[in-house]
Amino acid sequence: MTLPRPAPTLMDVAKLSGFSTATVSRCLNFPDQVSAKTRALVADAIAALGYSPNFGARVMASSRTNTIGAVIPTMENAIFARGLQAFQEELDAQGYTLLVASSSYSADREAAQIRALVARGADALLLIGHHRDPEIYRFLAAQNVPVLVSWAFDNAFPQPSVGFDNRCAMAALARQVLVLGHRRLALISAHLEVNDRARGRLQGIWDAMDEVGLARGTLHVVETSYGIETGAQAFAEVMARSPRPTAVLCGNDVLAAGAVGQARAMGLDVPGDVSVTGFDDIDLAQVVYPALSTVHVPHRRMGQLAAQSLIASLQGGGAPVSHEVEAELCPRASLGPVPKDA
């Protein structure tokens, strides 16, 4: 029986490259302190041997893993994918590794994933939205793990955040709907109980309704899970009401795409018979016909700023710094004036 070859060691790399183990270690841990020629020779030796640094030993030596964790509600939503891509790119450029978990909008699953990431040595965490058991924040503080909230910005919460004001952004869109004469409104929303971003968007619509004296109770709200099919089902439900709404606001572009498709299946013209709006401005918003009136969220900018804030916190020892980014209205063809016969 042939015994497996032992894994190459740091000393093997040193011998093959002609440098000391101390120099090889500096190449791996502090490459900016070593000349480009030396780094190239060490890199050639590493490639030839198939050497992999001993992660556990590096952690013990530095008390850091250079790993940052992120827990997102779902991997099916393109807005998180785009923001996390920018987040990962920024981390990678500064020598950090990203670990990602998805909670499927389950508070219990998110709590378990947060604890698991900390147990695996995550130096800091990125979380989506403010809503969670305060015990989680106490746990992270006790573990001395910096945490940053993203996709939301709300001064009512003490946690540092990089995001936008969901309430103000949706209020601005709702005002455009109301300016066009609509008074019979419906909202297709993500589940409100566990989603502070969705609750903020509902509150924004109410704010705009308050400004024109429209009773909040006239807004028909349907809560559903994320998906084109669920958006279509929710649209069919709101359009079964009498009188039918003349404008259906959706909590995201995917739900809105489902609503537009269902309108077509029901023989309704958008926006001639009913207007539909989205939120997020993912690529789908411009592919749908008619193109969705929506709110543009700067996903990549949020991801970049979040990474920079967490890295600065780890390197400087202070709390992550908050940044508010601006969401902008994107008026397109799916929003029109209230139908004349409404």
C-alpha cells in the first residue's frame, strides 16, 4: 500500500524558493513588506509544491481570521446578490474572506447562523435590516464582534448601518402615484412582521396618503413571499376587490413583474387599466413590459461602503461608521394617470 505524501510545509517552500521561513511567512502575511521579485519566487515555489498555509496556526498567532460573515434573508433576491458581490470584492481587495449564510427570513435560523459564524471565527458581521431579538446584539457585543446593518438606515435604531431610508423612498414613489390622481391603492408586500424594510415601505405609503387626506384603511395590503408567481397570485387577489384599485404598489421589482404578467393574463392594460410600481430597480425592472416605475437602490455602493466600514472598525478598534445612501425614483411606463372611467 502506498502511503499518502505528507502535505508540503512552510519549510519546504523556504527550501525550494531559497529564502528563510521568516521571509516566506512575510510574503504570506505582509506581502507589502516584501519585494515583488521575492514574492514572485515564493509564489512559484508555493505553486510547484501545492502548499496551503496552515489557517489554524495563523489564527492562533494573530487572534484574527480575516474573515467577515454576512447573513442575508435569501439568495434568490438579486438585490442581495449585487450588493454582496461588491461587498466581497472590497473585502478581497483588502485581504479578507467572506462567509455567507441565508436565513430564509427565519429569525431563529438567522440567530443560529450568527452564532455559528462567530464560532467559526468571523471577525465581524454584516446583517440585513435592524429587526431581530436584542439578545443577538448583546451576544455580539459580549463576543467583541463588530456588527453592521445594511439595506436600511434608521436613526431610531442604535446599531450602525449602511443603507437607505426605506420609508422616505417609498413615500416619494407613493406621492408620484397620488399626483397622477390615484386614490384606490393596493400594496403587495413581503411579510411585515419580520421585515423592518417592508414595514418602512408601508409606512412611507401611509405618509403620502396622510398628506392628501386619504384614510390609511383604504390601502389594501397583501403580504406574500418573494417570487414572480406569488406576485401574480397577490395581484389577482387585490384585483378581485370591488372597486378595483387603480394603482398597485409592490414591495420589490420581482413581485411587480409577477403583477404585470398577471395583469396581461387577465386582459388588463398596464397602465391604461391599472398602474403597477416596483422597488429596487434590478435589471428585471427594465426588461418587463411595460418597464417598471420603481425606486433605484444603489446596491453596489452599499456593499462597498459596508465592507470599508467593517474593515476600518477591525483595523482601528472603533465601532463601524454609518453611511446613508440615497435611493432615487425611476419613473417608467408602468405608472400612468388614473383611468378616466375609474
